[in-house]
Amino acid sequence: MLSLRRGVVRVVVGAAVVSCASLGSGAVAGAAPLASCGPARQDVAIRSSMPLLDWSENFGIDAKGDLWVSRVMRGEIQRYDREGRLTATVAVPSPGAVRLGPDGLLYVVTGNSWLAGSGGIVRFDPASANPTPVSFASGFLHPNGAAFDVDGNLYVTAADGLHRLRSDGSEDMDWWSAVSIDGPNGIAVSGDSVYVTANFIDSEGPVGRVLRLSRTNPGAPTTIADLTSVGALPDFVDDLVVRDGALYVTTLAGHLVRVNPTTGTACTIVATTPLTAVVADPADPSALLAGSEEGAVLRIRPIS
């Protein structure tokens, strides 16, 4: 995977390994493997009908509480009800993140593949009998993650950096120019904080980094945690979500990791199949839903 930033190409790598780690905010060198958070239950919320082809790249939840899953290999978004039944399919080329906008529409990253050429954002009405995606913004290089802030701005991670789009689809170029993050992947916004997972190896840091930016001062990102695998080997971090004041991060090693955004301390909730995305389960306030490369959507309930 390549990361293109300010005209410079750097190599971005992922490691399929078996544990995670972090240190406190601003002090991440020499990170060590993580301990377990404690007991957790895991079951399959949505089964895969065709492993890998059903790769669940990301997902979002509409106002009704239905789950929309990005099947990036199939080129479609699939809707499931709270019982896990497939109820609709919408064609979207190489879909990535799915996010509910303040207008009630679903916004979907498209072009989340190096084979797709230029990518963008489409949106559609999830309540429509036949949802029809229409373009909201275009011209992104390999876009992936997305998140809205309280003012209705849409943040999009891409191979050329982190973008902020206004509600009319125009881009805040001053904000983009101020940000300097290589290899951004997942993104979540809470208050003034923009949390980003990043994977790169250069002078700035390693694969597996979780960062915080300020919406109002994005030029000074702070490292919250570096997640590693066995010993000091890095892990590839993917998506993340904010829930009850904590960050929950998915990794290529198959870990769901809980990170304290204030202290940077972290622990592993489960170690399972390679995970791609995570959201709060709308049907169970004690659970999280995690997507997987195999295609199944897992329901994970931390007990402590």
C-alpha cells in the first residue's frame, strides 16, 4: 500500500501479527504487548456467505437502527435489520466508510481500492424503497474512513491526507493544508477532537499509531498510542469508534483494542480474525459490532 502526501510517496505496510500495545500520550517509544482487558463474549451477528468476497470493509447505522455493511469486493452496500436479516442492497463501487449525515442521508466512501482510480463520496436516502446514490464529492485518491462533526462537516481519510468537507460538498483547503498525517485510515470525531489511525514507516512514526487532532487547530497532532504485536513488532490499525469516553480500535492482527484517549493506556478486548471496522451495536448497549476480512460481522460484549 502506498501513501501519497504532499507529492512524496512513502511505503505503508501492515503486519499480520498477534497482539497489541501502547504507551501514554506523548511517550510511545518502546511500546510493549498489551494485557487483556478482561473477559469478553463474542458471537456472529451476520454470517459470511462467501469468505473474502464478503469482506466487510466498514459499516454505518441509519436513523432506524438498521446496519449498512460495505462489501468492498462485491461493490455494494448491504442493509441488515436488527435480527441480522438482509433487507436491501445498493450498488456502490469499492465502498468504504458508511456514515449517517445530519440530514438523515447515508454518506458512503467510494473508490476504496487502488484499482478504482479517483474516488469520492456518494449519498442516498436509506428510507427510500429503491435507494439511489448520488455524488456528493469527488477527486480523492483511495479514500477510506469518514466521520461527521457536530457542525455537519465531513472528514475523509485518503492516500493524500485528511480532508474536511463542508455541508455543500466543498472542501476546506486551509484545513487540509494544515494537516500533516501520513497513512490515515480510520477516523472518529468527538467534540473538538479528531481521532485518526495511521499506518506508515518513516521518520515521523511507525505502523499502528492512534493520533488526536483539534478541529480548530489541526496542525499539531498528538500521538495517543502506538499499537504493537509480538514484542515491539507493529500492528496495522484500521477503524475506530468513540464510545463512553474510550476509543475502540480494530487491527489487522485481529484485535479489538480499548484505548484511554487521555492517558494512552490500552488493553485487548478480543483476539480473533483480522478486523476491519467497529461501531456501537444499536440493538445492544453493552455490545460492539466488528467487521472482518472474512466477511462476518461479530458482536463483541466486553464484560468489564
